[in-house]
Amino acid sequence: EAAVTQSPRSKVAVTGGKVTLSCHQTNNHDYMYWYRQDTGHGLRLIHYSYVADSTEKGDIPDGYKASRPSQENFSLILELASLSQTAVYFCASSDAGGAREQYFGPGTRLTVL
Amino acid sequence: GEKVEQHESTLSVREGDSAVINCTYTDTASSYFPWYKQEAGKSLHFVIDIRSNVDRKQSQRLIVLLDKKAKRFSLHITATQPEDSAIYFCAASRNNYAQGLTFGLGTRVSVFP
């Protein structure tokens, strides 16, 4: 079965601090995505990647960077965490070649104080 | 960019009845429309999808209808069961799936006996 794992599962960060969220997939998928989920906003795409060493901006990239060092790993980096970045973050992966089912990780609950 | 509106924020249905969730989208180039389910405290998982080359798709008790003219699609959950209680998200994307999904805000479905 497809497997996407995220770490940490929850984190409390201070305003202005650096936060790195990690995602690992064992699906052999080329495509990986970072979404955030807020109450009242559903899920919104932050960054995505379709090949190692390359990332693309999604719909809400401001304040976030992404890194894809290998096919299996995709990180989301908050260089200067802010209160507004408190949310649940989901990583997902999908197969190549057009619209396909996405497999989601368990999510990371980030609280910025 | 694409916007997806999910019309029902909550639905309460009696066990055995049908639940219908309606979504509309704005981008005429969107051609892939998946649905995801999120159970309490868990991540999202794929339930069914439809592509723009068909107007109806069924998978067991789930039926998805697509009206491209009206830019509307809907999920019908027939013969509802308690395990259908969850939040359901509709989404849309262009065939260039690398760009990720645009999600609706979600519909909380509660099935009561």
C-alpha cells in the first residue's frame, strides 16, 4: 500500500523561528505536494515538485520554501515562522502522467506562538 | 486561478438515505474532479473521481455526476451507513496534474440511525 509519512506529527514553534517539516514517500511517485489546512479554508497548495532537485510554487507560496533532495523526500521550510502559519500541513504524492489519485500523509499540526 | 465552491457545509442524513454534495468550479480548462474523505482526526483519502470525458461514474455506493456546461459536479452517497460520517472534499485540476488540486471547503456528513 502507498505510504507517505510526515515528521514531526506536531510542533510548537516561536514567532520568527525556523521550522522544517519533512515528508517521505515509499510509493516511487514523481509528484509531491505540500498543502495547508485551515478551518474555513479547506486545503490550499503551497509548493509542489515533479522531479528531484526542483520545486514549483503553488497557490500560497509566500513565507514558505520547499526542498526536494530526492524522489522520496520533500521538505517544507518556514524561515521566519509567523502566527498566521499555524495550521495543519499535509504532504501528498501521486504517480506521473496526468491527473491521478493523491496519497496523503497523516499531517503535521503546527502551532506558532 | 481555479476556484471550487462546495455548497453544503454540513449534511445530516438518516442511515439508509442518500446524501448529495454539490460543487461548482470556475476554470473551463479543469478536467479532473476527485473526491476525498477525511474522518475525524485523520488524513484525507481518495474515494472516487471523474474526468471530463464522462458525465457519470459509480463505485459501489458512490456516484459522481459531472455537468460541464454548468461547471458543476456532485457526489451521491447512496444507502448511507454510519461509517460514511466524515468530511468530504471536492477538488478540481487541469489535466496538467503537476499543478496540484484546488479543493472546496469540505462538507461534514453525519449519518444518524
